[in-house]
Amino acid sequence: MQNAGVFSVLPKAERNRFMFSLLAMPFFFRGLIALCTIGAAFPVLGTFILNLELIPARFAVMHGALLGAAAALLLGLNPTAAAMGSSVIAGIAIAAVSWRGKVSAGGSLGLMMTVCMGLAFIIFYKSNIHAIEAFNIFWGNILSLTPQDTRLIALTALGILGFLLGAYKEIHIVLYDRELAWAVGVRAKLVYGGIMLAVCLGIAAAMRVTGALMVDVVTLLPALAARRLGKTFKGILLWGSALGLGMNLSGFALSFALDIPVSSAIILVGSGLIFSIYCVDKLGKKL
């Protein structure tokens, strides 16, 4: 956010008028909507990733989404939609491997990440893609979202929450123990596939906001904090949504005040929150 740092030196009355004038601008309003929907829904994905130990898998999906977005810029297509398509393809391959718990081996995932990154860099190098467009893919730009990007992000967030509400018990069992879920008659493989699909689409959608390199900002950070505050599965999910929304809006305000990238500001807010929770928890145990 260039020149946003002047915001911090304006008088309070001027700042209020300035903020209201910004809300009237479509690009600013779209960014705010995207942050709110992502903050409320995407920490659910962080809970999925942490419980199923999909850390390596989400890296592979991230690289697949990056390749799809790069190809879309080359062909003049919407990068968010293309990233979603390529991430789903990557997710299908990952789900086939990870169902039997072999993701941690990481050999095939490492190859997938390397190939996707290499092809993406070739596209950036050989094509006439503008440097700003490439930068937005890697680092994100909340104020460059198009109406189509905003709709895709909002629909993805609603889809994640709808999937969670519609299959809450089944998801809970699968996250606890896939083999147990299968034994008690839950269609565990179908639920696991739905979880992988949600993770893939969420990563691709978040990439336009945070950039390919910092998707964890809106998924893992609030989920990590929620795991220390929530005592039950439902509690963790509710805390994650509340913290995700608060972190995103606080980070957005901080980025605007200090003239730093939104994703970096959210990292500062989220990391500070996790550290504070950890310290309070440790202090409470000593007392």
C-alpha cells in the first residue's frame, strides 16, 4: 500500500473521513469483503491441515496453484480460477497418495513442487507478463482483486463452511482416526476427498490475497492459536474463525497505518497473538 503511511500522521477527524471515503471505493470494499470471508472460513482449513498432518501436501498444492496462475497470466485468463483448477488436479494426485498415510515420505510431493515451480519460472521468464502481475501472484495484493476474484473467494469460503456444517460429525471422526471412521461405517474416503478438495480450493483462493508464499497466514496461524484456546473440536473451530477474522482486520489496519504488505502485517499480528497466548498459558500453569 504505497503512501498509506501518511494515514498515521493525520488528525483523528481527518482519518475517520479518509476511512469512510476509502470504503466507498469498490477496490477497497472488495478487499475488505475478501479478508472477512477468508478470516471466518479459512482457519477451518488450517485445522484440517494440522489434524491430518498435511503440511507437505499443502506445499505441493501451493506450487500447483502457482503454476496454474502463471499459465493463466500467459493466456490472459483469470489467475484465481486457473489456480483453483490446477490445485484441484494436484490435490487429486496427493489424495491418492496420502489416503494410506504416505504423504510424509514426501518423494513424489517434492518432485511435484520442483516441477511446478520450474515450469512457473519458465513461464515468467519467457513470457511478457508484467512484473507487477507476477509480484501479485507471489506476494498478493488485496487491492487488486477483481469482482470475479472476490466472488470466487466468497463462494469458496461459503463452500468450506457449508461442507463443515453438512458433514460435521463425519469430518470430526475422520480427523480423529480415519481407520476408526471406516470401521464405524462413515464414508471416510469420500469425506477425506472433500477435505482435500476444500484445502486445495482454499489455498488457491487465498493466493490472490496473501500471495503464493504466505497462504499459511490465513490458514495455519489462526488454527494454531485456536488449538491453545479451544478445549473441544467445536471450540477450536469457533476460536479459529473468531481469531482469523480479528487477525485479518487487525493486520489490514496495521498494514495501512505502517505502509507494509497486508500478509506481512497479519503475520505480525498472528505471531504476536500466539506468543501472548503461549506466555499466558505458561504463566497460568506456574501459578
